[in-house]
Amino acid sequence: MFAIDHAATALLVKRRYPKVPLTPILIAVQAMELAWVALNYLGVERTATESTVRSVADIHLVYMPYSHSVGTPILAAVVAWLIIEKGFHRPMLGRAVSIGILSHLILDLLTHAHDIVLWPGLASPRLGLGLYAAAPFAAFIVELLYGILCWRVYRGSRALLALIVLANLANLSFFSASIPGPEQYLAGRPLLLVTTIFVQIVVTLVLVGALARRKDPSSSPARSPLVATNVIS
Ligand SMILES: [Zn+2]
């Protein structure tokens, strides 16, 4: 799943745990991807591309057993929950952070090619519904609708909706080989791809965080008391 829709997932978690600050939730939903960026830079995990890149299907997440196996985010979520809830006695924060970490795994399993192993060192099975490879345009529609759903559940501002829609549209060329876009410059440059995704992660987290804290002037606090809670949190 692309960065904007992982970031939008933080809105669902925030809605469930309104008293928990948004920033740790935003970091949690992208913890796996931030680990992937760091491990790619360090040369521990590896990404490859076809000789020409026309869509996301030409990008291969060849080796990422630490950041994107099934087991490691589950372990990270349990450890984070134990430390925050049992160690620091912040149960709501602990649950929100661990759910945020796990949300990334679930969303990637639904969209990725078969590239998610169960645990580092196990070569198979490789999980992932394969939506990016089999039906990239359907993946685009699913991601866009999912992002809008997150906004709807959160009852966010129109500016937040505009961000989610525009950021999804900005990725459109990645989902269709017939639509040319900046992805062509990523061919043979996997670390440029990693950097591009890192920038997307940071920009979408910052913008979703900023716009989620803003109240839409047209929304009614009487109808939606949670909006007011979100503004001051
Ligand atoms: Zn991911």
C-alpha cells in the first residue's frame, strides 16, 4: 500500500483512541516502511527493478524479511505494547501503537505481490494477495476508496480529503503501464526508489498529521464532538 493510505490508517486508530496523540500513531503505521528504508540504505534488505519501469509491477521487493515478514511486525507490536502499557502504564497509547504497527502488515498483505515471508530465514511461503501484479488499476481504486473511508470514519476536514485524493492521484501512473510518469526514472536505481518512498512517507505523515488537527469550519461540533477532541489533542 502506498504511503498516503498507510498514513490515512492513523485516522482510524485515532478515531478508536481519541485521547492518544496522533504523532505516535502516525509513526506506528509506517514503522515497517521506515525500517525498510533504513535497511535498504544499510544494504541489509534489497529492492530491484526491471530494466524499464512502467508500473508498480516492474518494481520487486526482492529481500525484506526483517521489515516485512509476518513475524517481525507482530513481535514489534507485542514488544511495543508490553513496554508502553506494562512498563509506562499508558494502556491506550500501547494499544494504539501496536494496532498501528499491525495495520501496516495487514494492508501490505492485501496489496503486495508474493513477497512477504513468515519469518526472517524462511524462504517460503511468500504471502501477499498479489493485487499490484495481477490488477494494478484495481489496486489503485481499492487504495483510493480505502483512504476516503479512513477520512470518512475520522470525519476529517475537506482539506484532509483533498490531500488523500490528490496524493492517491499522484500515484496513478505507478498503477498503469499505459500512463507514463516519474517511475520510468527509477529503472535500475533501487536506492532512488527507496529515497522517493522515504520522502513520500515523511510528507504524507506530516500533512495528514497537520490536516487531521484542523477542524473543518463547515463541520458541526454538536454533531461530531470527536472533531473538537481531535483539534486539541
Ligand atoms: Zn510496507
